[in-house]
Amino acid sequence: MGKSLRSTTLYQDRDWLYQKYVKEKLSTVEIARIYRETENRWCDPNTISRWLKKHKISMRSLAEAQQLRHGSN
């Protein structure tokens, strides 16, 4: 693998992403917002979804997401 000149962004860190999405049960929208507030840089929720997939972190089903959103977990 070649070296990249780009630095790794927060949402590219598997442990950070796992903590936010799985442990804290935050949505991709909420994670993107936290990233924007922390790093003062733009991040789209679709970017978070792509990185969850790259890290093989299972995405929630629509039903699971709705349950969490409405507080009936």
C-alpha cells in the first residue's frame, strides 16, 4: 500500500465511529453533526454511512432506526 498525504479524519477512525454508532446509538446525521462541530469542517451523513460500510460496521434497519429516534428502544 502506498502512503497517503492526507491525514485520517475523525469519521475514518473505526473505533471512534463504532463508539458513536454502535455504543452511543447515534444516527449518521448526529455523527456528521458532531464531526462538523468538533472539526469545524463539512461532513455529509452519507459519508458516515460509507465509512460504516468500509469498516464493516452493520447498519441499523429502518425499523431499528425509527425505534431509536422515537425513544422506544
